[in-house]
Amino acid sequence: MVAVFFAYFALVSIAAGVLTVSLKNPVHCGLALLALLMHVSGLFVLLNAEFLWAVQVIVYAGAILVLYLFVLMLLNLKADERYFHASYPYFLGPALLGACYVIFLLIRSPYAGVKGDVPDAAVLEHGDTYAVGIKMFSDHLLQFEIIGVFLLGAIIGAIVLAKTPKSIDSMNGKE
Amino acid sequence: MVPLSAYVAVSAVLFMTGLLGVLIRRNFIIVLMSVEIMMNAANINLVAFSHYLESMAGQLTALFFIAVAAGEAAVGLAIIIVVFRGKVSTNVDEMNVLKW
């Protein structure tokens, strides 16, 4: 059953990714990106990461994608733009060959590593959110604080960048 | 039970798609969307390894990645608006003011 869900989420997310890259209308690209994000969040559920599923749906699909769609609406792009790089067929061939080779290597390679201290049973006992919270507010507290400062800087930077610049005349008139 | 290599393969395919999008698309907004695809591919990898190696560190890193992606999208879209105000275009070929 898990394999069926995995196949569905994997295939649809790959298809949505290809559509995001290849569709012409930017709004359609945004909607394909929405489908991609939703199906990737489905993969997270299969991996026992429910908290990340919620974060993916709320932050990515709810906030970031809406931001993209708002900018698309505000810019009101013309349809007569050149869409692809002039020599894109030359990129396409090597990329497909490279992808096939990389996938071949990835499927064949053995994966091993040092096992951590949070097995499935421990995650399922109190839920994923509990496990993430315990870990975040003990071992990763400094990263958490840094992310807070980073987001504040990003907000201020975005506001300052996108602000309508004052005209030079009005600045002279004030002085 | 789905093997770990299946998740890694899906993530690799998504990453290649995003990389191809960054290389061949000329619309700045679609280029940023392709960057988001690549970030999602990296997140799938992190969460899959976190699950199979029974550690929480991968999930936390994915969480921080999502926060960084939010900041990156906000600043990137602000840059698009600034460039669009001056040039009335989002074609990356025409954004060459810093080139000499």
C-alpha cells in the first residue's frame, strides 16, 4: 500500500515539475508548482514527517506560492516574450543523459550510515511534532535563533528593495 | 517497504528538472520557481535519509531550508519588481546592467 502511494506521489511530482519548467503561461507554471509542492508533502507523510507536511502546505503552498502569484498578477506579463534559451536543445540532450547516468548510479549504490537515536517507534509514540520540538529546542536552539534574525533581515530587505523610490524633486523641496 | 534509493532517485530527477529550468527558461519568475523545485528535491533527500537513519537532524535541516526558501523568495521577488520597474521586462537576457 505504501508503495502504491509512493509511486503516485513520486510520478505526479515529477510530472508537475516537468510541467512547471515547460509550460508557457507563468500562471500555469505557478499552478503546476502548487501540484508539485502538494505531492512532495505527500512524500513527507510517507516518511513519518507529519510536521514537515504541515509546514510544507502552510509555508510553501500557502505563503511562498501566493507571493509568486501576486507578483505575476502585479507585473501583468506580456505574452510575446521569448520563453526558452536560444540553444536549449543543446542543454536538453546532455541533461537527459546525465540524469539517466545519475539515476543508474543512485539506484545501484548501497546506502549506509551511523544510525541515530530516534527510531520509528520513538517518533510514533508522541508524534513527529513532539520529536521535532524536543530536538529543535535542545540541540538546534542557536540555528533556530539565527533563522529568526535571518527572516527579519529578509523582511526588511524585501520592503526596502520593493519600496517606490522618492523622486529627487520632492527630496530637494524638503531641505 | 519502499527502499531509500527510490526516494533518492525521485529527488535526483526533480533536481535535474529544476536545474534544466534554471538553464533554459528566460523568464526570471520561472527561474525562481525552478530554484524552488531544486530546494524541494533537497528536502526530499534530507527527510528520506532522516527517516532511514533514524535521526531527527535531517527533518530539522529541512525545516530550516523551508525558512530560508521563504526569505529567498521574498527578496528575489522584490528584486524582480525593482528590475521590472526600470526595464519593463523579466527576461534574464536583458538584465545585464552589471556586466562589463
